[in-house]
Amino acid sequence: MEERSLHIVIVGSVDHGKSTLIGRLFFDSGSLPPEKLEEVKRVCAELGRPLEFAYVMDNLEEERTRGITIDIAHTFFATPKRKYVIIDAPGHKEFLKNMISGSSQAEAAILLVEITRGIQEQTLRHCYILSLLGIKQVVVTVNKMDLAGYSEAAFLDLKKRIEEVTMKYGITPSYIIPISAMEGENVAAASDKLSWYKGPTVLQALDNFEEMKIEEKGARFPVQDVYEISGQKIVAGRIEAGRLIEGQGLWVLPGKTKAKVASIKKYLEPDLKEAQTGECVGLILEGAEVKRGDILSETLSPTITRTVHANIFWMIDKDYKLGIPLTFKCATQETRGKIERIRRRFDPASEKEAVTDAASISQAEVAEVDITLSAEVAIERFSDIPELGRFVLEHDGRPVAGGIII
């Protein structure tokens, strides 16, 4: 089985040291290729500056724009325990849009707060976003402790404020760690300059977090299509959770009929007896007729409903007004519906308070909504099975919003 990775997002206000911390994580974990390090050293020497790890990210960003070496959406580092994927969050709006309507799911987060600047407006927005996405594993790093003389008193004052703010947003940080990303204090190795702090380093804290382990959940198989080949019906799709085994019984949802996996088909792999999360396969089933949009599930744990409670991100410049018809698409499921209630809406780029029981939603706003559908769907919480907890709303054939089921 493929080695697991933990997906993390690193957020923080401008100049709080995000790029420096990411560069330091690369370097201290031994994940930075030697040629990259030499290039960064050369650039810093030419500028007459000491080694600055923010240049590591500058270099990677340049490679991204040229489409070489580094994946467009993610960067990677590793510890002896496991690999880590840093989900690219160029801005809070882009991050929200990617997380809600894209293919990434952060399982943990690092929130940076700079010791001399403290909690900023952007910090509050990031707390809201992490809460919105249901990210429970959060480590707060109080950065640039060198600017405060590594003062324990300064750290404790800010730590108290951080705890008050995160509690307001329903976040309980697993760790609040004093660090200096520039100097490498408490990132990978315990700091002598911060000897009064007795908790884990940043890498130790991350290693204490848990992966989502979708592959260990019950099987979920959204039906992409049904083909007939040589008189046999082949049910095609991608395994979104768990595994499928020849002879296994499955529920066909939302209709709640039963089927059995007679055989599993995969190109160039004859006599396949089982398939894992992430594999695209064809199934020959016995006992039930299925169609595109059905969900094959090992259990009845998905919720069968015509009402969806969700957070959505409105993406277009035309406002949505209550009752306008929409098309709801979740995995391969598709049905008509409309937003019946906008419980609250919020602009993550604004300092304004959230509006409750609103009548409309505008571009780039986040809203907590109740959606009613014309047909039943099988859904799950985004935090449990991402692909059955993430959906897109369309109007007149055009995507207008992405959402996550809460």
C-alpha cells in the first residue's frame, strides 16, 4: 500500500513568516535537494544577505510558474515517521475555493502568529476558515521569538490571547509553540534559547497528528457510468473510501437495494480479487440494477436526504437570491434544488460581522445554508468522506458555488 501522507495547510498574516517556516521545514527535515540549497545560498550571497529560507519558497514559486519539478498545488517534506503535503494557500479566497470545490482536503493546520505584531485581522479570518472547514488538528506557532528576546512573559501574554480567540471560533489548538523560523528555534530541534518551553517542536507536533485514513473506512463507490461489453454490464467508477472485494455485499444508495460484487475488472489486471481506495475499476454486480449517480456503500452510514446543511463559497459576480433554482452535484449524483435559508453569510476579506438570516449571497462570500433537493441523495460529512461531503452548485449549466456538508 502507498505510504500515507498528512495534508497540512500553513496560514498566517503577511510578514508573519510563512515562507520562512516552510523553507525551514524543508531544510530541517532534509527534504530540500542539495542543488536547491546551493542555489538559495548563491542568491543570498549575491544579495549580500545571510541564508534566508523564504528564498526556498520563492525558488519553488518560480518553478511552479514555469511548470517544472514542483507540483502546481502542493509541496512535500518528510520526517522519519511519514511524508507531509503542504496544500498551497496563496490567499484566503483561493484557499477556500480550492478546499471547497477542489480536490484537496487539509487534515491539519499550522497557524502563524508573529510575537511583536500579535493577532491581526487576517488571523481572525484564518481562524474562521479553519473552523468552517472543520479542521480540528491545529498547531499555533508564535514566530519571530528572537525579536522579543525569547521572552517567556511575552509568549505567555500572546498565548492567552490566542486561546481566547481560537475558543471563540470553536478551535482548540493541540499545541501553541514559541519558535524562530529564521533561526530554526523549536522547528525541528528543541531550542536552548527557549528552554523554559517544555512542549514539542513543530515537527514533533505534526508527527503527533493523525491521518484521515479514508482507506480504512467502509467502501464507497460512486457510479460513474454503466457499460455493456460482450453482453455483460460493467459498472465503472472510482473507489473513494475503503476497498472492494470479490463476493462482497454492497448497498445501492439512495434506493437501499442490495448487490454483490461478482467480479472486479481493471485494465491489464486480469483476475483482480480486490481493489483499494483511489483505484478506478469496473464491477460486475449481481442482485440489483444500478445507474450513474448511485452510490455503492458497504454500510448504510451515508445520510439519505433531500435537505442539505452546508457551508458554501459563492464564486460568481452575480448575487444569489433565495429560491433561485440550482443544480446540486455531489460525486456523480446530480439533482435540482434551491437554497431555502441563508443562516449566515460572511466575507472572509472583510472586517464586517457576519449577516444572519440573509436574503442573498454575493461573490466571494461564505454562507451557511439549508438546501432542499428534488430527489434524495446519499451524502456524508466532509470531515468523514470528503468526496461525499463536497459538492458543486450550478445555475444554467455554470458552476456558481462550491460547498461542504457539515
